Amino acid sequence: MEAKSKAQQKAAGAALSAKRGETKKSDLVGASLEMYESMTEAELEEMASTSHEGKPEHKDD
């Protein structure tokens, strides 16, 4: 799954870091916490590694 915005990519990176044990789960809030609980490490890695060229800072609704 590809990240739709830079903010989504950052949240995936934070969740991935916690999933790998590099940061504490208790440090996560909002979207990153939801991603941590609902996505696999492979899914998070794919989303976090998306190129951010041409991505908006935040996704428009």
C-alpha cells in the first residue's frame, strides 16, 4: 500500500519503529498507533518507504 501523503508516511515510519522495538508503543498517538495495531511490519515498511516526491503534506478529503 502506498502512502497518500507525507504525514501518512511519517506515521507509518513511527509505527514501524515501534513494531521493531526501536521506540516505545506508548510514544505513539493517533494514526501511528492505529497503524501499529492494524498493519503488519511488511505493510508498514512498504508504506514508510514510499517516495515522497510529489506527495502533499496532508491528504485532501
